[in-house]
Amino acid sequence: LPINFELVQPIVQISAPDMNTAMIKTGDIQIMTSNEIPIGNSYNSAPASSKKENDYVPVKQENVKGFNLWFIGFILLLFKQLLTYICFIIQLKRWATVANSSILSIANEEGYRLGIKNRVYVYQSKYVTVPMMTGLIKPILIFPDCNYTLEEYHFICRHECIHYRNKDIWIKMIGMLAAAMHWFNPMVHWLNHALAQDLELACDADVVKNHDFEYRKLYNKTILNAIDKRFTAKPLTTAFSSKKHIKQRFVNNLDMRDKKKGKLSLCLFVIFAMTIGSLVACNKEMPEAKAQ
């Protein structure tokens, strides 16, 4: 989190070592404490006439180097994701056509049932191989250039409209930013993929909620019929069907037991993490600097 939660006086304090000077002399690194710095040899305090060219070179701060490296990685990964999304939208506009009136009516009917006030725009395109939705502001539902049954159209439109109602594309954007900010941490990238999987499972659970076993079987068949092995996920989109984690989706959809919300566990975990993080801190109060 970019917010620092801390106590005014941390319970456990760790004093920072009193080493605040580092210099390079002809390739040798010298790290001195404030008591060991000779006044005459200090780079900043030595007279201009006594300094020799390339004799003492101040070491650049490591945090500046670290920030520059992090910023480069952040920009490169974020640029790659945005470029992929922009190219996808360009190709989509080039090859997409407005869907027929029957599909439009089904999409807007499902959106109305879910309380979506915005009009759902529906297109068909040869550029996509599975149904998907995009659009942060207005919902854009894209079907591949193939025919589904009337029942399958209802399932697909309801699934994608639930994604839009739950602001899942916005959540994916936050996950994309988090992965870009923590590009060096493989755990964050794994969590970002797990987030996308959980969004699909939650959406499936909403579709089959309060329905019988036969309804759930038909929904699973729709997911299976929409799978395409050539499909590759695009940033800031929600795909109806993917070959990844398909078994878990089927099992969850056919499980008619009541699911635990887990909200209490999440709240307790957040409180625990914030409490532990605020108990330990490095002491910011540095010893008073001496004259040199």
C-alpha cells in the first residue's frame, strides 16, 4: 500500500547505524562513521586547492538508483499492457460489425434485469474467438463470428453483464497497475492471475445462484462450447470462456452447497496485518551530527 500506517511512538524501535558518509578513492570504497571522518580529508570540507581531480568521488545514493530502476520497469510493463490493449481496440473497430437485433435485445434485457442503466453495445468480429466484454465507461460486448443457441446467448450476456455490474474491468485495471508497480515480485503477478480466476468464479456463482442442477449443467455446456484453444487473454477485458481452470469452474457451478462469504476472515486479516505493521519501525531520530 502507498500509505504508511504507523504509531506516533512505535513499540519496538531499531536504531539506524551511525554511518552517513561513503566515498570512493581510486576504486577503493571507504565507509566511515562520523567519529572516523578526518576533517581535512572530507570531500566536502577540503579546500579547493587541496582537491585532486578524480581523487574523491561521492557515491550516488542507492535509493535514487533503486527508484530509477523501479520506474523504468514500471513504465515498460505498463506501456506493454496499454499498447496491447490499444492494438486490440484498433483491430476490433476495424473488423467488428453491429450484432443483429435479436442479440441486441437479449443483451439489453439481461442488462436491465441486473440493474445496468447504460445501454449494452454488442458487436460481432472475426478478430475474437470467444465472447468477451470491454469498456471502463460503457459496456461493449463482443461475440465471435459464429452462431450460438438462444439459451447460450442468454447465458453469455448475463455472465458478461455481471462482470460489468461488478466493475470487474476496473478491478482488473487495479490488478494491472499493481503488477506493473511490483514488476520485480513474481508473487504479485501470480496473485494478479489468481484475481482474474476469482472474478470468473464469482461471476459464475452469480449466474447459477438459486437455480437447479439441470440449469447449472446447461450453463457448463455453454462454457464448454465457447472454448477456443487459440484464445489469448487481452488486458482490460473479461472473456466468457477459457481453457484455463475450466475444471474448477465446472465443479464450483455444480456444487449446490451454501458458500461462506469469508468477510469476517478478511477483516480480521487486514486488522492483523495493519497492527503488526505499525508495531515495528526503524527509528527516524538520527543522532545529532557533529561539526565535521
